[in-house]
Amino acid sequence: MSTATIDVHEVPTGSRVNYLNAQYGVKSWLLTTDHKRIALLYLASITLMFFVGGFFAVLMRLHLIEPQGALVQPETYNKLFTMHGVIMVFFFLVPSIPATLGNFLVPMMIGARDLAFPKLNLLSWYIYVIGAIFTLYAVISGGVDTGWTFYTPYSSSFSHTSVVPTALGVFITGFSSILTGLNFVVTIHKMRAPGLTWFRLPLFIWAIYATSIIFILGTPVIAITLFLLFLERVLHIGIFDPAIGGDPILFQHLFWFYSHPAVYIMILPGMGVMSELITCFSRKRIFGYSFVAFSSLAIAIISFLVWGHHMFVTGQSIYAGLIFSVLSFMVAIPSAVKVFNWTATLYKGSISYDAPMLYALGFIGLFTMGGLTGLFLASLATDVHLNGTYFIVAHFHYIMVGGAVMAYLGGIHFWWPKITGRLYPDGWARFAALVIFVGFNLTFFPQFMLGYLGMPRRYAVYPSEFQVLNVMSSAGASILGIGYLIPLIYLIWSMRYGPTAGPNPWGAKGLEWTTPSPPPTENFEEIPVVTEEAYDYAHSTVIRG
Amino acid sequence: MRGLLQFGSVFFSLAIQAPQLRPEAASSIAEGVDHLYFVLTFITLFFTIAIFSTIFVFMVKYRRRADNEIPVETEENLPLELAWTILPTLICAGLFLWASSLYFENSRPPSASTEIFVIGKQWMWHIQHPEGLREINELHVPVGVPVELTMTSEDVIHDFYIPAFRVKKDVVPGRYTSLWFQATKVGTYHLFCAQYCGADHAEMLGWVYVMSPADYETWLSSGTPSQTMVQIGEKTFNKLGCASCHVSEGSGRGPSLVGLYGKEEELKTGEKRLVDEAFIRQAILNPNSVALKNYPPIMPTFRGQVDEEQVLQLMAYVKSLGSEERDSNGK
């Protein structure tokens, strides 16, 4: 892409003014409106939440080594899986890629100096932090035991734990998502560089755009739902509890109307990252650009119409079940189209095995498994048996951890040199990708089998015939935990000791790679003019540096 | 294609024989569900392996040989795009039709089935047989006879799950859900609560005893209860003074209940409602919401005076007053 050539090769990072060294001091970070600095604020916050949530998962898996429970009382176990779910879903997975990589990359990829509303962007982060504080307070003040799904009337009338602060935290954080989504939509519509038409946009932008639409349309519904829960729990207004005139199933309709699209909030940005990684490391234009782009929008739209597949066994009518089943099968198709197109992109490419690519390949494998096992749950006859068992747990972890977290880590490794201006040790990074892939499969594959054998989820104790598979899963979890700690260590190490990265260490296309690493506060000295398609590797010489 | 099908059938026959891969199949629907499950497993493995081996071949064949290598652009290929959009659509359509018709069959109880009542309660299962026998966390059923469960909850949402039968249904407070099965093998099987319900959710377990018809008869008579559900219901009916308004000749302040069950009645609101189990429950606990057209809405609520078990017993009694062809067990 034609931009002002930036002569950065000879200038060492330290002596050039960039967004990291433009200002110093805590205040310069806490009051920044620079999208790149806000991305780093998010990165630090969600990393903290990821390891808090992960710590609960480790305790759970340790507890389940023995059928009668090895570690804690059932009440405590119930709090562990609840806090694990709440923190991972609302405070890590939902904001993960959009708030970190999205914040950093959306302006850079479209040739803008910042998001449309920089102050709103900072406000979003503060809202996220306030929400997180409420929820962490709930953890410290005794925890909450409703499951991350907050099903009524247990959550509204029966649980004696900190339901209100937890739900309030989730409620507040939702506004952060709404504002971030709004900011992205406006930015992508109004601030694209001259010549950057919709069909020249990197697919990451399409994915973030589709995600933003779900943020804006879906998040208010969870806010309303939690508000109604609050009304019932605190003011005893009968909404969900049948003892005071409510309908408990209504809660599930409202909850899943947001929370199923939220699954796509988690996976769509990951798919966007995938398109960037696959193209860069095979030096190919994406195969079927418009199919990949529109499949993101198709997923975003259909995702709003499938919530009832969480409720096949609640006693909802057979005919409603049929409709939700057929729609759930439909949402599988655009996902399959993406996987086929990524695979075809590799054909006759020039494929390298850098660490981000290994994460990308891990994504394809795990996401394919996760997506196909979704068919078991869209199929009414098998869902009856599998609903509420470990099969469900395995399925959504393959999507959310195998898919979304793999893509997130792949993206972090890919743009790390751009974000920090430093390179991390590639060998360690590849090793970590492998450890995570192995650990993940060992943790969650046995859970598919446990599910079909009939072990229900959320069991603090279990019949002893399930022990072997549970021990395998726990062993896998310990490997997985180590796999996640390795990148934490070498990435932090690299910020200080890593070799200096050039502007484009992967020889990647895209406007963000035309800037120095780390970029200056204003991103581009001159707003670039775009004259070519995305991923046009075939018509330029590749310079890694 | 032929080889693929053969491979599929070998895979299927191996999978279905491996005891570690599936729970015991002890109901009339279990084999059908397992069949679908293993076909889905085959599809999953087939596509995962196909995609992964394709990627693997590409990774080796097209590995980067020189740092400045620039591959040639691949043309867009519309037929290929359409093919891999349409093929998954067809597979999904086929699976949907198969799974849905199976579900449709599995959801409909045969008309002549034994009715048993289930009440979920933190953290135990109350079972009530029409003959009056009551059990906790145990359910005895005869082999080869369709059994229909009518279920409700005293507190939060539970879920009645028998893995060996491949059946599961939420047990929801404030409404009735139902589930049916026909056991095919004598034996003892797990009963789990599959909807998280609080502290001792994981201890809300029980056993289902499938017995030969003869053993079942012995079991039924051994614990001889003094009264059937209908008789207990009638006693409650009289104790609560229901009979003072619901006079059987129809001359009381409320409608006669004789022959009422199963009829369609017009409400004050003009709405027509079928008098079914849900209706009777509502009429006892929230009477004015279903007040009938020609009667004053003066019935007091019995919420708090009767628990779910008594509601079921009252219902059994009301059903026993039903039309002539119904026998005294309310069936």
C-alpha cells in the first residue's frame, strides 16, 4: 500500500518518539485518550482477570481428581465454577480481542489517527474496571454460587450468596461493551483512509464490525435481564419466581437472547485474527474474500435467532424446538465456509511456521472440533441426552478456549512486535503453542466422553465410574495451566530484554505494518491513500524487517 | 465414496460395541439415539481429519523455501465456494430431518402408559405412584411397560435425567413437565439431577430399578399403602372444605367437578381453556385467574395450605371424578 516511506531502520526504538515514550507517569496512562494506550490498559486488566478465572479452574480440576471431592466443600466448589464462568465470560472472553487488539488495530488498519470518540473509549475502560471491581468484591465477600447463567428462581429467591454485587458488576461492564461497539461502528463507517473501500478492508475489521453490531443490539438485553433479576431479588417483585407470580423460563429466554450471540462476540473477532494470520504466513490473498466477510455478518444475524437451543429440555414446545434446531444448524454453515476458505488460502502459498501461525493452526483444529460437536447439540434427539452434561462443557470450551483464546494468543504474538517494538523468543513461543494444544485436548476431550456416559456438569462429587476420565482431564488442565504461564513470562521479559523489532518483522501487508514499531501517537505522519486490495502479497516485494 | 461408507459402517459397529464409549442402553429409544450419536461422531472425525490432513499436506508441500518467496495468486473459484457452502447445507439438512423425526417419535408417549408423579425438592426426588406408594430417590418401574412421569418442583428448577434411558426433562416450579420411557432391560440405573439447583446439587441422585412385571407386582403389594392417591386426594378435598362449594350435583357456588376433567370451559375473560393438569393446579393455587364464566370469582387461593404433593393428590381425585369411561385411578 502506498504510504509515505518511513525511514525507521536505522533509528533505535529508544531514541524515537512513539506512543509508549511520548509521555511518562501513571497519570499519562490513566488519562490517556490514545487508543493504543487504552488497548494496553485493557490488556493488563483482562490478563489479570484471565489468571484469576484460571486459578478457579485449576482448583476445580484439582478437586475433581477424587469422586468424593479432593479439596473443598460442595458449597465452595459451586462458587468456584460460578466465579470461573462469570470472570472468564464477562471479564475476559467478551472484551478480549475487541478491547485489546480491536482497540489497537482498528484505527491503524483503516488508516486513522484514533477511534471516532477517544474520550468515550477511555470511559469504556473505566466502566469495565468499575464492573470488574464489583465482581471481584463479590468474590472476596464470600463468592456467588448461581452458575454464570444466574438461572432463576435459584438466583432470585434461594441463593444466599453475593448475587447482587456480581450481577451489578456484569451489568456495569455491559455498558463498556456497548460504548466500545458504538465507537468501532462509527469509526469503521466514517474514518477509513481515502481509497479504503469496504471490500478492501482487512477481514479483521469485518469481524470487529459484526461483533460491534452484536455488542450494541445484544448487550442491552442482558442489562435488562439482570435489572429484572435485581428487582425480584431485592424488592421481591414477582417476575421469575413462580411462588410470587413469575415465570422462571422467561429468565432463560432473556438470558440466552444475549448470551448466545455473546458466544459469537467471543469467536467472531478470533475468526478475524485468523484471516490476518493465515494470509500473512502463507503470503496469499485470502481465498474467497467476500464469502469470508459476509459469513461474519451472517453469523452475527443468525446468532440472534438460535437462543432456544439452550432450552430444548425445559419443556418448551416441540415445534419451537424444531425451529431453533434448524436455525442452529444454519449458523454452522458460515463457520464451515470460513474454515474451508482458510484451508484453501494455504494452497500454493509460501507457508512459514512462526509462532503466530502455530496458534492459528491450533485454532483451526480446535474450532473445527468445537463447531462439529455443536451439531450434536443442534440435533434435538441427541441434545436431550447431552444437555446439561460434560459434553456441553467440552463443546463450548473447544469454541471459547480452543477457538477464541487460541486466536487471541495468536493475535497477541502476531502484533506484539508492533505493540511493544520488541521481539519475543520464537522457540519458547512455539513450544508454548504446542503445550497449550496438547494440554487443551487432554483436558477437554475426555469431557466429551464423560458427557455421553452421562456425567452431569456442576457436580462437586460424582459416581466413581467417572474417575478415570476426570483424572485425565485434571492432568490436562495442569499442562494447560503451565502452557498459559509460559507466554506470560516471556512476553513480559521481552518488553525489556527482547530484541528490537523493525516496522514489519513478518513481511505482512496492512496499513498497521507501514508504521514504525511501536507506532507514534498519531499513528501515521500522513494519512495513507489506499490503492490496492487487502492481502495483496502477489503484487509487491516482501520485506521482513 | 463406497469405501468411505464401508469405513463408516465398520467404525460404527466398533463404536457401538465399545462399552466405554456409551452408557448402558436400557430404554426403547436408546439405540436410536446412539445410532445418531455415532454417525455424528463419524462426521466430526471425518471432517476434522480431512481438514487437518489437507492443512498438513499444504504445510509440507508449500513450506517457505526462500525468505523472499512470493507465491502466485490463486484465482477465486465460485463453483468451489458454492460446493462447500451447499455440501454442508445438505449434510445439515439431512441431520436435522433425522434428529427431528427421531425426537418427534421419542417425545410422544404411547397412549396407554402408567403414570407416575415426581416432585423435585432441594435436594431429593419424591416419587408418588397412583397406587399410593411413595418413594424417595428411588423409582421402581416394570420392564417393557411405557411409563409417563408428570413432574414439578417445590422450589427451584431441577432436571430429571436417566442416562441409561437417554431421557431428560427440566422439573420446573409452577408448572408440570412430562417425560416418558419404556425400560427394556431389568437392572439398576443412575438417576441424576442435571440442572444446577444449589449446594447439594451433586447429591440429588437416585436409582431407577427396572423390574420384571412379576417382581414389580410383588414390590407394589409388599409396601401396601393404606390408600391410593385418589383416596388421599379425596380426604384432602373434604378436609379443606372444597365439597361445600363444589357440590357434585352442580347446585353449589362453584362448578361441579364431576366430568369436568378433559372438557373445554369458557372463562370470565371469554377465553376457552381445556381443563387439564395445569388448569387444575392453577385453579387451586390462583383460582381467580381461571374463574369460569357463570360462577362468581369467590374461591380463595390454597397457596401455602397445600404443597405440590397434595396438589397432585387433589388432581388425581378430580381426575377420578371425570367422565364415565375413566376408572377410579383417574385414567
